Amino acid sequence: MTYEAMFQEVKTLLKRADASGIHEHLAYQFNITGEASGTFYLEVKDGTLAVEPYDYRDRDAAFTCSAETLFKIASGKTDPVAAVFMGKLKVEGSIDKALRLKELLPRGK
């Protein structure tokens, strides 16, 4: 899988996220490792979610994982906290803000 294909799939999955209840600014960078390696960011501002294929230097938290892990998290099949404990997801930055990511993800399936 290419980075571009991975990014489009993730963007499609995250379009369903409801950020309307989040009234603070959240900025996350995702560093994808492995076959579809690359970087993108997710930003919530004024209840609106943006997902863009760029590096975000003024981020609250950075997540590093494989595309496979990211798809499982974005689709609600894997809890991000569990992924951290399993060593499949690394988090840097504000843990409090990183935990807010769960509000944007679908519930487990």
C-alpha cells in the first residue's frame, strides 16, 4: 500500500468522526511506519475536524504506528490505549490531549 492510498483510506474513516462536541483546539501528528510510511495531521478547531497530509510542528501529541494499527484504531476495532500497552502505538506529548483522540473514534466493533 502506498502512503497516498493509506492517507485517503484514513481520511475516509475519520470523516465520520463527530467533533462538534469538542470546543478546544486539538492537534495530532501521525507518523506512519512500514510500507505506507509518511506523516499526516489531524486537527480539531471550533468543533471541526481536518485531516491533512502534512507535518504539524505545533502539535499537542504525536502518534507513531503502522498503517495496519492506525486502520484498526480509526475503525474502532482497536482501542488506542490498548494499542499503547501492546507496544503497537507510541505517544509523545500531552497525554491528556492524546486521550481526547478517543472522542473522535467509533466505539469498538
